[in-house]
Amino acid sequence: MSIPGERPKKTIRWLPLESNPEVLDKYVRDLGVPAPWRYADVLGLDEELMAMIPQPVHALILLFPITEAYEAYIQEEKKRIDQASQIVSPNVVFYPQTISNACGTMGVLHSIANNWAHGGFLELTEGGIMKKFLERTVNMTPTERIQALEQDESLSNAHKSHASTGQTATPDIADEVNLHYVCLIERDGHLYELDGNKPYPINHGPTTKDNFLANSLRVAKEFVSRDPDNINFNVIVATTAPDDDDY
């Protein structure tokens, strides 16, 4: 299935979330996502460091700089996909982004939604913010999901309360932040990049749950290779590996 579209236009502005597993864990607990679901840093993209990543990995979130090289690449990517088409599973849950600086929430939302919906394994707290939002939006069109997210005060307020936490100084809401999150997930045997700034999911080819981590790190390396002199990259995985702090 080919999904046509244009890059979403941002009409609302939030404070950015820090790319910090501790911040994200506290955030999703408030959203009603219980342990053992959690986020963990990836210390490096070399194969020898993969052994240090907690397993199993259910999603990968990449923080990266928006540069001229990246902007040029996504224009080429869109042209290529629009001409050649691509296969996108109908079970991929994709939320376009029309809220500036909400990309942290978008990464979290994509990682959780695609492990909960359509036969996913993830259990969410009954009556929690996340479960209520997903139950309401998962079967909507992407355009309808945009509108639902813009109007959801519970998610907005939760994001706001955690955007002011972390180790770095909270920026002004009017500041332009040139860092962006994308989420990589496995669905129906393919690796998908979910970036709310793009008009559709990006299919990066076949994968399995067993080799998802290796393949998603390969995609992360491709992001780094386009801006090799830039150090503003960070990788976080979503995992259900036990964490002593949760018990």
C-alpha cells in the first residue's frame, strides 16, 4: 500500500522532552504504561556494544540533528518513494506531527502504540492516559489522529510536566530546537521508521523480532553517516528487560 501525502505543518508548540531514559520512564508511568516496559541508553553503535543493550528490544528511538544534509536527504527519499511506491502494513500505527517540539512524545507514542495495537503484547493500565488515547485513535486515519492529539489535554499536560525535568536546562517554548526523534519498530516482518515530520512510515526492508535490533542499528548508522562530524546523536531502546529500580 502506497501512502501519499505532504510533510505535516506545525501549528502548536510544546516544550521539548529531554532524551533521557529516566525522564521517559517517569513520563510513561504517568501515562499508564507499567513496568517492565522501560527505556535504556545505547552506549554506541558498534557490534561489540550490542551485548550491553538490555534484551528484548521492542523499539528504537533515535535523536538526531536536523541539518541541511538531512533535509536534502528526505527530499530525495520522498521523491524516490513517491515514484517507486512502497509496502506499508496496515497494522503500522502512524501519527503525523503537527506540534513543534512534540517529537519526544511522538517517539514514545509510536513505540508503545505499535507494541500494543493489532495483537501486540503490551499491557496498558486500564483507564490510563495512554490506553484511553490509543483506544480512541488507533483505528483512525493519520489525519484524524493529528486532530485527536492536538486536542488531547491529558497527553499535553503530561508532556508539559515532564518536559521541565531532566539534567539540562529547560528551553523557552519559543526557542527553535534543531533536534528530532524518530522511532524504529518491527511490524509484520518489516522494519519501519516512524517520523511524524514525514508524510508516511518508511519501510527499511525485511526484518524479524530476532534481528530487529541489528537492523535498526544499521539504519541509525545511516543517519550518523549523513552527518559524520555532528555529535548530537543519541539512541534509546524500548525494552521489557527487568530493571531493579522498578521492583
